[in-house]
Amino acid sequence: LIEVASFLMPLITSFAPLSNSRPRIRPSSSSGSILRQAAHGTNNLIIDNTSDITKRQLWNDTMLCMNRQEEESSSSQLLPNGFTTIDEHTVTQKEEATTTSELPRHIAFICDGNSRWSKRQFLPKSMGHAAGADRVVNLIKALQQYQPPITGGNDNDNGIQYCTLYAFSTENWARSPQEINTIFQLMERIAIQYRSHESITSGKVQIDLLGNLEDERIPLGAKRELLRLQKESREACRRRKEQLLFGNNHSHDTNTTYHNVLTICLAINYGARADILQAAQKLAQAIASGEISPTDISTMNESEISKRLCTAHIPDPDLIVRTSGETRLSNFLLWDAAYAELYFTELLWPEFDEVALEEALVWYGKRKRRFGGRNNNE
């Protein structure tokens, strides 16, 4: 069985899934592989907490194949931004995306399909989650290309400033304890590693956590490291803002807006219905305590709910992307998504690369957003 696995694994991982018919772009290996980093020193995490020798051999063969793929990638001709396959479709799409008249200020992702990806590759589910985490890191790097300029007059400058990732929903607790444990172990390891990433230490990326992290079911290690990542990223962003405000020829120029920080919101143990419910409970408490007069209830507007949501500090999403071919929101940002553009793709989350992102942004740029009204010439 070990010999068969050794023979088949390079063949399995060297071919794209049959459902993926369009040309694909493979990211260069320069950014490193979270899949490998997550497994470093913790093989039992990736092979589902078992010492079975066959699965361990399968893991070793997979790593060997990944090394071969990265060697091929590094030896091929590089395009700008780290693409390793020259494709006329890719270059055209990138030009369209970067020159489009409209980019979403807030883009959100339902990161679906990790388990199905691993099943297609004949790999354990845990490796699908690891590949999905690797895709998140690469996505953050790609999104930074679409940020607005360092300085601007207001927050409406064209460019991506917020990204929300649906990492773990309140419904995901229905999965097996083994899979849940693997997901949170992976989150903990990624949080530890990403704290030292240049994007975090330089104050270019800020991490915000959404959802109920007070849930006792969340492992303490994962909670601790995620909160630490959030804290350190905020401190780095604050230092960078102060440096821009009071240094580099901008001394005491408090009228200048600095908003080229990319805020990454991780929705962990998040459910939109639960968020709306807790906002309603806070509103009821405010009325009961006398903070809000009962006579004002009839004149209330929706902002009384909005400002009590855990998403109150970020703008509503302009574009929501869901991978894996499913066409539903699955309890994600239900209140906030009232006027979001919804983009669905057949690609599984580990397959959603820079090209797929560009295609989504080009599609969004062609949408006409009226918010219930009409333009004067319509």
C-alpha cells in the first residue's frame, strides 16, 4: 500500500481538478507555503492525529511532490507580481481589474470548499484546511495591490480597504470534534507565524476579529494567539499612522487622511442571526435602563441596530464572493449585505487564486449600483 501511495501521489497532485477548465496561474513559491509551515513539527496535526504509518508515508510523499512543484515554479519565467505562467487571458484580466472605474471598498469571502478540495486530491480534510489557510495569506498579499493611495481627502477613494473572511461559523460546531480541533490548531499556528509577517510588523495590515470569542468551546491557545495577533497588528498600524502624521514632511498635518491600511476581519464563531439577536438585546437593555426613552421607539431607525452589531466599526460589504459553486449566504453578514453584489464561482477555496480575484473585481466593476434609486439619465 505504501508503494502504491508513493507512486500515485505525484500524479494526483500534479493535475488540476477536472472541474477546473480555464487556464490557471500558479503563485510563485517566494511567499512560502503555510501548508508546509503549519505541518512543520506537527505531522500528527495534518494526518488527523493518528500515528498510522501509511498516512505518514502519504504525507511525506505529498511534501516531496510539493517540493518538486515549487522547484518547477522557481525555474519558470516570472511575470510581474509573481505569476509563473504566461497567459494572455491573465494579463488582459489584470489590466482590466487595475484600470476599472470602480473597486469595492469592502470585499468579503465565504471560503468554502476546503474539504471537497482535499477529497478530490485524495488527501485528509486537515490538508484541505491547511491549503485554504495558505490561500488566505496569498489573497491578503494580492489585495494590497488594490488599495487606495497613502493619502486622500476622504474614505471614499477608489480602492479596497476592508476584507472579511468567513473562517468559522456558529453552525460549524456541528462538525466532528476532530475536524474542529484541527481547524483551531491551524488557526493558532497561523496566528503565531503571521505576527512576524512584514505586512503586520510594518503596519500595513490590521487584523480585526468578529464573532463570539468568549465561547468556552474555543480552545484557549487559539483564542490567545488570535487576540495577540489582533493587538499587535493594531499597535503596528497606530505607530505607522503616527509616523506618517508627524514625520516625512507631514509634520502636524492633521487634515490629511491616511487610510492605506488593509483591514482583515476574521469572522470566527460568527453567525449573522446571533449578531442581530445580541444587537436587539442590547437595544432592549438600553430602553429598559432609560438610556433610550420609550417615547422614542416609534421614531427609531435601523441605525439603532447597526451600531450595536459586531460589524459596526466597518462599512457594509460592497462585494461578497462565495466559492465552491454554492449560491447562498449561509448566515454570513445578513444585515450588512442588504446591497452587496453577490459573486459565485465554481472554484473551491484553495483554487481561488489571483486570476480568480481579478475576474471577480472586473465583474464588480461592470455592475451598476443604484441602491434602490435611478441615475438621472435612466
